[in-house]
Amino acid sequence: MDPELHDILENLASGLFPLDAWINAKTFTPTANDLPWRGGGESLTPKRIGAIQFFEALVRETSADALLIERWHQLIAEPFSFSTRADMEQWRAIRGLEPKAEFGALESENVLTDFEGKPISRASFYAAYFPLLRLAVKAAAAQGPIQWDVLAINLFKDEKDVPNPVWPKGQPRRSSNFIKQFCRDLLYAMMGMRNPAPTPFNYALLIELGEHRRVGNSYTPKDPQKAVKELKEVIAKVTAQPPPPSTPVPASAPPVGAPRIGSPLVGSPSVIATTPPKPTARTRPTARAKRTKRAKR
Amino acid sequence: MEMADFVVVGSSGGGGTISWLLAKAGFKVVVLEQGTDWGKPLDDDNLKYNPQPHDEYRFRLERPELKRRPRGDYNTFRLSSEQQAEPFGAGWTGSMLGGGSVIWGAWSFRALPIDYRLNTHFKVNNQLAQLEAEGYSIPDWPVDYSEMEPFYNVAETLLAVNGDRNSINKSISDSAWFNAFKSQRHFQDSGNWKPKFPFPCPPYPLTPVGHLIAEGMAKAGYPAVGLPSGMVAPGSNGYKTRAAIAKALKKWGDTDVPSFWDQSADKIWSERVRSACTMCGFCGEYLCWGKEGPKSGARASTLQELADLPNVEVITDARVFDVMYDQRVRRATGIRYLDTTDPEDPVVRVQKGRYVIVSCGAVQSPRLLLMSGPPEGLGNRYGKVGRYVSFHLFGLGVTCVLPEPFQGKLHGEFGHTGNTTTFEHYFMNDKPGDEANGKWWKAGTMVSTAKKNPLENAIGILQNKGLMGLDLLKQMEVYARTLELRLTGDDLPMESNYVDLDPRFVDEYGFPVARITRDFGEAERRMFRLAKPVMEKVFEPYAKIPGTLVKFAGGIVTLIGDHQMGTCRMGDDPTQSVLDRYCRLHDVPNVFVVDSSFMPTGFGLNPMVTVVANALRVGTWIVEQSKSGDGLT
């Protein structure tokens, strides 16, 4: 990705996830007291969390999907392409199976699809959408300084009746397809604990959500015991009953069992592997699966 | 191995257990697993465990090769035989060495004695006719709890189950249904209701979510108890399976001790010590890859032991597609499989064997049998292979969202998903408050459930609610103060629910995929109605807190896969069942099926302990038979 695209993605990510505004608006305050974005003068953005750096690596990492996709295209066209059974036609007939077969993995789930519903690798998907995004950003810039949060939200809106104001017209590739996938990948980047930002920025979103699970956590039975005690205190408080006698937990105590701020991420690779893994597939309920789910009585 | 005594297809709780027992008894065993061995990379490094599987996106959302449709494997689904089945995202089979026993939730119940006698029970209580009219087929098991009990004891030692036996017994005997039935003769005769064999590990620590549910249950009058689970106790010095087995051998019971078990524990098990659980929270649906796995399952126990034996071969990436069958003698002669070490270029291989043991899960086992042998499928002379599939009623439960002061206080990350349970609603009465005039219907176990997967939740909000920006972030906050109470509801067997070969859809290698036909019946709908108020009652104390939301959800008909049962029903009548009491095909006596397919009814609790216990029972019988003059047929 060139610097221009990199900047666009960083700005768009900030528009999608206005973290500072969210933190200012919410009431929950993490117990850790040395969070740089809370009173430390630093801003919290997807960029600071390492989201775009992770995203770029993710696109590279999953580029091997293209091999699997190619194979699946072949299977869609000819379901017995990779059959090792010479007598498949006869064998199916004997068992009362239809002579014409279909490869249906694509419809089941697991696959990123293009605008025509065909499987596509993450790299190919973004390669097709990035030029459109650049045009959309140019169009937005022509209207004045870009408000990235507004642009991000507008990209979700591409109903037929309400065409997106900046997305290139007449495009079969819809802006919402792009922005939803980008949003999913950013969520993974910010919550998957593989992002390359320094601690505590790598966990920032999880910390602000009150989520304590980390790769490498190690507890003893005393930790849940302590957490139950804290919980009882909250219950007593909200039910306006006097709390049971207990040692108060200092406000500066970190979340139970959470890695100490500044400690390395135990056992986690510090960078994303550069060797592409085996092709994999993603899970996503399809329209058909959703219809089936709705069909329950 | 050119010719094995036993070819075992599948390596989970059934296949992984029986292969160990048979190999330990001296048989030549070949185990074939369609997935790969995800534990392998650890052998050469210094990490305590492999952190890579602890990735919510890859191992829960992306569901790559190790789980759910590896390289194109999928199933199709429809609600009834009138519909066209379509590919869907459930009905999965754990595809890795250790199978589903690697990615299970670790909830470790043994079935209750009455579960083996449901036909008798409903007959005695004048409910059987109604259930049959509603389309159910509920047989008694051909074996009873007493026959299973010593194997349950051993199974619990292999699975390092933690818990407090006395509390479990009390939760059962304090339940209203128990007191309603306890004077009935068939109920008393169904088996030992108060087993004394202690769990091999002390109870798992109480978590905040478990505490909230325990308090709510106590106030509702439900006897709550710590959930038994297959994890080496946190804070312990590790787990010595051999020592635990020694205790089980001493408590064998009234029956004669079979020769395999009539030897010292050090002849049965190695000195291997398994590590204590660190409660890291990546267990249910994840892979706990401690080198000496704290989370139990075949990969952490029996398959480790197999590695020490010279008479066994474990072959991974081996997708069995045919049980070879010689019609002249009506016997299997081995299996054919695709060696998918290079999945782009699979190679057909043959493994010959004197006996074949199928253990691929209750969706894939019938698929394999139906693809094998005569046109109607192996062991399917009476059309029963694949029939009566049941899955438990997942999704049935109550969700409670607590207000903002609870943010970050639930600590859903501690250990596995469940923590507190109750047997109070193993049967539910349809006239609450007037139980004497009502009927008790089979339900299941309720379990506290922590919310562990914030990324999955966030992506769900994005996709399903269409929220973005600040709205998305605000909604994401809610997850960390949400908890659930779930009912693992018994999904009673119906002939109209079944697994067969999809006539149209095929997998990557051209083989027909499994087609699942399944709908809820009256018993399930009745359960949803009855469960709602009793489950909501647990949250009554919290519902009074301003800002709390409580929401009930019925079962989801397509949410299936984790517990799959009943497709090769065990029974004495060959026209009504697929397997005999020793899990052999009635039609082909040298083929066994030992995954949860064999279960005639599905309980209302996690089946893993029963699957392991049954594999031990069947394996023990094989060893005894082969030593006796009768031999195996």
C-alpha cells in the first residue's frame, strides 16, 4: 500500500472508530490508572493501536487464500474435478443420488465473496475496492475538508434508492460491502491481540471494554475468589445495602489476572508471521442459512 | 501396518479411547484421523503451551481447517423431508487429532440412571402414548447404569473431572422431580442414584458468573452445585492419571473385574503428569495446548499414551471414504481413505484390518456407513442408519445484561464457559405449583455461561444490527456485563429427524455430504414454554436492579453440532436398531461404532463422559471376548 492509501485507511479507521469520543462519553473507567490515553496526553486511535499495520499484514497473510479460491471456482464449475473415484457416476446412480452434483461449501459459509457472490481472496477483494475508495475520497475532498466519521458512515449507505454521494456511480461493487469488511478486519486488528502496538495500546480497546482475557493469562484460584468479592461489593452498592466487611480493593489495582502494563505479551508472536499459512475459509452465515434459521417455529 | 487387528476411524472420545485400550491389550491398532495434529509444533519448543490457537478470529470465527468444514467439508440442512436441503454452517465435526474432545466445552456429567430407562419411565407414568403420538421413539437402552458405572469411574479419571460428588448427589436428590419419582419401583431399580466414587479433582473455583447464578438459583429454590468439568484443577500440582485409575480399580463394584482392569494401574498407565489449568479462558471451542494438557480429551490422555506403544500407528490427514465390505462373507475387510497430507493432491490408500471401528461423530459416521457396502449402505438393511438424530437444544436460555456498575466485574475470562449448574429441571412439571396433578417432562441441566468472545460479539453487532461508529462501540460495551443461564435440553429422538447422503451437494473430493433433516417436536416446544419462567426466576434478584435487562430465547433449530447423537442406535432388535449392545453393526459383526451415534436417547447433558465410558465398556468386552474361547465373530 502506498503512503496515500495508507493515510486514507488510517483516517477512515479513525472515522469508523472514534475512540477518544467514545471514551469521553462512557462512564466505565478501567481500574488501571496509568493508561496513556487517559490523562497521559495521548490520543487513542486505531492507528495508535496498530490497526492498519495489522490490517496490511492480514491482507498479505491471507493472500494464499487465492489458491484455494481458484480451486473452489473449479469445483463450482465442475464438482468432480478432484474426485479420485473413476466410477463416480455409476456409484452415485446405485445409491440413488442425483447425476448432477453441486459444490456448496461457498453457500454454507466461510468464504469472502465479491459483488457477484463468488469467492474471492482478501487481497483480491481489497485490490478491487481500493481504487473506488480513492475516487470516493477525492470526491469527498472536492466538497471541502473531509469529515472522516461522516464519510465512514456514508459508505455504509448505498441503498438503490439513496445512492452514496461520493462512491463512483454505476459501480456493481457497493461501498457497504467494502466498509463492512474493512470494519470487520479492523475489529480483528484491535481485539485479536496480534496487533503490533506496544502495551497497553495493543489491548486498549479490550481494556476500555472491561474485557480481561489475554493470550497468556495465568490465574490461580485466588483470582476468581478476589473477583467474586469485588462483585459482591458492587451488588451491595447497587442494591443500596451496606457492603459486607471486606478489604477494599485499591482503585489503582489492575484488573484481576490481567498482564501488568508494560509486561510483554506472553507467548504471543510479536509480529505477524510472514509465511502465508495454509488457505483457510471464513465463517459467515449466508442468506440461505439465515432463512433456515428464521424458518423455525 | 499392512494388516491391523483393529482399524479405528476417528480419534475423539470414542475412537481415541478404544484405540488406546485395544492397543494396550496387545492388539495391532491403526487410528485414522481426517484432521491434522495441531499439537505437533509444540514438541520442539520451550513454550508451556502454544498460544497461536488462542486467537478468537482464527479459531472461533474463521474456523479454519481444524474445525468446521476443513477444506470444503460442510453439511446441508432442512427442516423436513419435503424441503430441499441447503448448505449451512453447523453440524460440524472436530477435525484434528483428538477430534471433538479437543474443542469440547469440558462439561463432564455422567448420565443419570433413569436416562437408560426412559421408555419404562414414561410408560409407568402414562406419558409414553402421548410422546409416541407426537412422533417420538424413546427406547430403553440395552444396557443399564449399573453396567456403565465402573466405566464411568474410569472415564472420569481419564478426563480428570473436577467436582464434588456429594454436592452433585445432593443437587439431584433435592430436586422436585427426584422426590416425585423416588418411590417408583422402576426409578429405584434404574441404578445407583448416589455414586460414591469421588471426582478425581477438587471442584473448579467459583467464578463471578458462577456466583451470580448460584445466588440466583438459591433464591429461586434450585439446588445449585459446581459444574463438573474435565480440567486439571487450577492451583494443583498437576494430575496423575495413574493414581486416579488405581482408585477407580479399587471401586470396581459388584461385578467381576474384567481381566484388563484386574491389573495394577502402573501396567495400565504411564507416570505422565498433566499440568494444572491456568484458567486462561481459551478452552471451550478453543484448543488447550498445554504440553501435558490441562483440558481433558483424547489428545491430552489416551492418544499421548498410545505414542508409547509399538503396536499402534496413528495416521492423520486421512479421510476415510469407504469401509471395504466383502458381501460373500458379510464382513468388512478394512477401509479406503484419501491421504490429504497434500490436500491439493490426495492419494487413495487402503488399510486392511480384521475389525473396523467407526467413530466420526453422529453426523459423519452414518455418512461413512451410507457411502460404504451395499447400495443401501453398510448395516442399513432396515433403513435405520442415520435415523433419530438428536442434538440437544442449544440456544435455549436466558441472557441477563447488568447495568454499568458491573462493567468489567464479571470476568468471563476465568476458565471454561460453565461454572454453576443444577439438576432441578432435569424433568419439568407442566403444572407448576400443582405438581401432583401435572406431568413431568424430560428437560436437562441448567448451567451458568460466561461471555468469552468479545470479537465475535462485535462482528455480530456489525453484521446483524448494522451498527457502526459510536453506536457500535457503545453496544460492544454491553457484552462485558452480560451473562447467561443455558439449558442443555434433551432433544428426544424422532424418526423424522435423520442424517443421510445429500443427493446433490458434494465435498471437495466429490463425495456426497451429509444431509441433516431436523425439526423440533411438541416435546421441545413444551420445554421452551416450561423453561422460560423457571429460568427467568434465577435472574429475579438482579432484574430488580435498575438498568438490568433479562431476555429469554428458545432453542435454535439450526444451532447443532456440538452434541450430536443417536444415528446408529444401539438395541437388541435388529429391525429397530443399527448396533447391538456391544456397538457392533447387527448386519456386519466386525464393524463397531463407538461415537455418540450409538446413544438411543440423548440425556440432557454433555455426552462426552458417556462416550468415553462406553468406549471403555466396548473395548473391555472385545478384550474379554478375544481371550475367552468364544472369541469375536
